[in-house]
Amino acid sequence: MRVFSGQRAWLLQRFSAIAILVLLVLGIVRLAVSDGSAYERWHAIATSTHGAVLILAFFLSMGLHGWIGVRDVVLDYVHAPSLRLPLLAVIAFILVAVQIRVAMILLGQP
């Protein structure tokens, strides 16, 4: 496992925040200019290749941003080494599970 330095983690956190903001604005604009009901617009975006890639990029950015933030909080405030690793493992498992579920939904898997 690769350890992030403070500066690298800080930069990744800022870049992921910018990516989240840009993708969120693109999504809102795309929904605003689309015709049809809210469900039809969401369905059209999620089923198009371009839209699915942008949704996946959004959730990957959210996962990275969340991981860095929560990891830093755990490393700073959980002082017991016996709790730190299991807590980070559970958080990583949840974040990976969310990413897998998003990919499954975008691929049309139930």
C-alpha cells in the first residue's frame, strides 16, 4: 500500500473537489437543458455512454475525496493503533463497495 505524503494528499483532495464541482455543474446544466420529465432526463443521461462515464467519474472523485478526508481524520484523532487499522479497513471496504455498486447500476446489473 502506498502512503500519501501530506502535500500529495492535500493536492489530491483539492483536485478531487474541483472535479466534483465541475462534474456537478455539468450534470445540473445537462439536466436543466434536457426535455421530458425528471425520470426521463435521468434515465437518458445514465444510459448514454458519455453520461455513465461522467457519473462514474463523479462517484470515483467522491470516493477519493471521502477516503482522503476520513483517512486524515482517523490518523489524526484515533490514537490507538489497534483501532486505527480495522477502522480504516472498514471505511475502505464501504467506499469500494459503493464504487462497485455504482458501476453495477451503470452497467445495468440489478
